[in-house]
Amino acid sequence: MDIDFLKSVNIFSDLSESELNSIQEICKTRKYPKNSMIILEEEMGDVVFIVMSGTVKITRVNDEGKEVILAMLGSGEVFGEMAILDGESRSANALSQENCEVVTINREDFLNLLKTNNKVSLNLMTEFAIRLRKSDQQIEALSLDDAEHRIGVSILNLAEELGVIRQGVVTVENLPYQQDIANMAGTSRETVSRVMKTFEDRGLITKTGHKLSIPDYAFFKRIFG
């Protein structure tokens, strides 16, 4: 794990090289095979995680025993910090969607970092604000009967979390399975398949295997953002 990777992490993006070197010293790396449990809901947490490679699925199980996907996290995304900040148990599960490598920072070091570096604290608050907006958007979408809109919001969230944008085109190289998207959108896999075919017919997306592109991301965001 090098300094260039730490620069790609939002909460560390505007730090100096000396500050990044200090953070590098408190970081450790772990590897998780595909479908491994990284965090278990309700357990106590003493580590913050940052995704280096692969995709991490954040989930909860509802009262009916059904998996609800809260987020799909890619490289540079931070997770597990909530339990560190409030001292409560983990609020969700985290599973490796594929083979993953993560950076870990223990609780004491992370809290000390927040106390001594105002830029990291401010960046973390900004990250919380972005997540809150996404959560509000997802709650609003799930309250609607329109499955197409709910799926559109889920694809938009995946594009923001996992996608790469170049000249207005967003590409997600490893799109989650349709059942995972259905769990995000609160609908069925069959509905996801039908709606995504409709999106393709309308030119909103293109899809080859697990690779998805949004040719006009700004337009797509105006529709579902």
C-alpha cells in the first residue's frame, strides 16, 4: 500500500506527503476471498476499513429475513467508521463481493488522527453528508411505486460508488448481479432485467456482460438524481 493509493481516498485527498507518510505508518492490509464476511452486524468494532481492490457489499437483513443492500463500495471507499465514532456495535454487514484487499486502521489510531488533523475530520463530515443525501434519495425512491425509478436510482448510486467517468461517460466494469440490484431497489430480479432492457432500448445505458456504461451521465442523473 503506497502513498498514491492514500491520495485516492477522499478523506485523505488534500493532505501533504508528510501527513500521508504518517498515516501510512498506522495502516495495515488484509485480504478477503470472494463472499467472505468482513464485518458482522451487531458485533463490536475496533477497526476502520478502506477498500484497496475489489468490491465490498454493505447489507442488512430485514424483519422478513431478506437481504437489503445499502451500498456497493469500490477502491478508496471507507467503511466501518460508525462503530468507531459512537462506540456502538456494527450497524450493518460487510461482505466481499469478489476477492478484496483492504487497508485497516485501528480505533485508537483513527480517533487520534481525527483529533489531530482537522482536514481529515472535515473530509469525513463531508463524506457523511454525501452518504446522507444518498440515503435520503434511496428512501424517497423506495417509497415510490415506480420500479423503474427505484432501479434508476440504484444504478446511479452504483455509478457513483463503482464507476469511472471519462468525457461524460460513466463505466462500471464489474456490475453487481441483477439480484443484488433488485435487493437495492426493493424489487424482483425479473423486474430489474426488464427495466434494464428498457433503459438499453432508450439509449440510457449500454451493457456487455457485467460491464455497464451510461453514455450521457449528466442526463441520466437529471432523470434519477
